[in-house]
Amino acid sequence: MAPTNNTILITGGSSGIGLELAKQFIQKQNNVLICGRSLDKLEAAQRQLPDLDYLQCDISDKEGCKKLVQWVEQQHPSCNILINNAAIVHMEHFAEDNLIVEKAEAEIQTNLMGPIRLTKLFLPILRSNDKPNIINITTGLVYVPRVKYPFYNATKAALHSFTQVLRAQLTNSPISVTEVLFPAVDTPWHEGSPPDIAISAEQAVNKMLKGLGSDKKEIRVGKVGLLYTLSRIAPNFAFKKLNNLS
């Protein structure tokens, strides 16, 4: 991926990893667009990064995805990079929560169907621009699930599988397909209680950009590489070790 002169859309870009990505991409002379559900957070992000442009929308909704694509087509037709970053999580006990199925549906729509819809809708835009890239953000939990997340692991594992297939199907296309697998990152996503092993958003994004600069197609950030190896050679140990972390 070329480090500069791109037009980049980041879903879920108003906080956490998404906002740090926007910051570092702007520093590298890129045109950065973000979207999110909260107008307050989007406006706060633009106050912090005045060069940002944003659209309020909900990617879990079909019409929200269409609205986003239409905005990009009309206002930023040079968009050549789509970063599917937005995600939500629930940490309830599956058997004890009466609304757990509805929460599962919400996660699947945001974490999996949103990226799938946007990827399909963005293909014509990406094909019309130079050096197009689809970047899907997942997690080391695609290899070893964490028990506290009844659905998040599964949605990201599904996105991981979809990304591999999409990359293979677009082999003869100009569109690159990249996956970035993050470890625990200290962001508002953890609601003030990040795991002890969490790295900063700045560290995480620095490592991601280094991998993008090397044109890696599957970027395992931080200790995700170790988790991948453990999941292959000692899956039961990896499961117990991960779920004993505080």
C-alpha cells in the first residue's frame, strides 16, 4: 500500500483504533473519511482532526450502507481504500440473558454483514481508482475465542474466513485484500477496563502501518502471532491461557 495520497474511508472512525488510524493517515498526507453512529463523537473527532470529513450512519442497516456509498460517490469519488473497522460487542451470559438472541443479531449485522455489504457496494468505486485496497480489521480471537464474548469471536472468525475467500476470488483483480488482526488494545471499546496485556492504540496502528508498508496481506499485530502458533500446536493450552488472563 502506498503510504500517501490515498482517499481512505474508515468505518467506526470516531474513537479508538479508528480515530488513531485517521490521525496517522492524515499525518501521512492522505484524505481521510470516517463514519459512525454517534454525531457527537464524529464532531469531536473532527475538532481533534480538522482535515477529517465524516458522515453519520449505521453500517448495521442496509439503508445506512447505501447512504454511505452514495455520499462517497458524490463527495469523495477518488476513494481507493475501504477499512472495515466498526464493531460492537456484548459480554452477557448466553443462557441467562433473555435478550441474548437480539444482541447476537445486532453483532452479526454490525461486525459481519456491514463489512460484507459495504465491500460489495464499494467494488465499483474501488475499481475506478488507482491502488485500491479493502482492509478488514479482525482480532487474534479468530484463532482462540474468549469466553466473555459469546458472539464477538464468532463474527470476527467469520469475517476472517470471508476475507481469505475474497482475497482468493480477487486474485486477478487490481483490488488488494488485507486483514489486520489486532491483540487487545487500550481503547474506549473496553469501557475503562482494558486487559492487562492491552497495548496502546498508537502502538497497534504503528505496527499495522508497518505491515501495510511491506504489502503483507495478513498482518498479525503484537502477540497475535504467538496466539496463532499456540492455537496450532497446543489449542487447549491456548484456550485456557487466554481465558485466564485478567
